[in-house]
Amino acid sequence: MMRLVPIELAGRTALGIEVKLPKTTLLAVATDIGYIMCGALDVKLLNDRLKDRGIVAGRAVGVQTLEQLLDAPLESVTFAAEERGIRVGMKGSDAVSLMFA
């Protein structure tokens, strides 16, 4: 099952995405610039093999809901996210606020 939820942040709307899979749930909050995601996100892959794409993304671990994803500190971020001022340890909602055009 998949659920899409509008999330209001910084006067803008992001898209919350929840995908229920056997024994796990994938979580992401996306804007037109980038996204944050649960522990399934492979930031090393984005930074190494897909660096030329300039993907703006951050990863939070140990989250089970979209609300927790927004409240959790980011465990890792891409190089492109760092260029936008997004940092490890930043709260997910603060990072998403920096991902609006």
C-alpha cells in the first residue's frame, strides 16, 4: 500500500510518501529540489556513483512514520544537500524547508 500526504512547511507544500512493504515501510518527504528519506536511502551511492546528478537528499535512521522522519536529525546528507546548507544533525523538517525552489 502507498500513501501520499501533503506536508505544509515554511509556507510551502512538500509531498510525504509512505510505502508499506513486507516487514518494512519506506518513508520520504520530497520537494521539487530534493528529499529526505528513511534509512533505506543509500547516501554513499548518491555521493559516489551518482554524484554527477547533484541529488539533494538526506537520510534519517530509526524512523517509522512521516512525522518521525520530519522530527529526526539527519544521519547523512549528499554533497549537493550540503551545498544548500543542509547538514548532518539537522532536523528533517528544517532540511526540507531548505529544499524549496
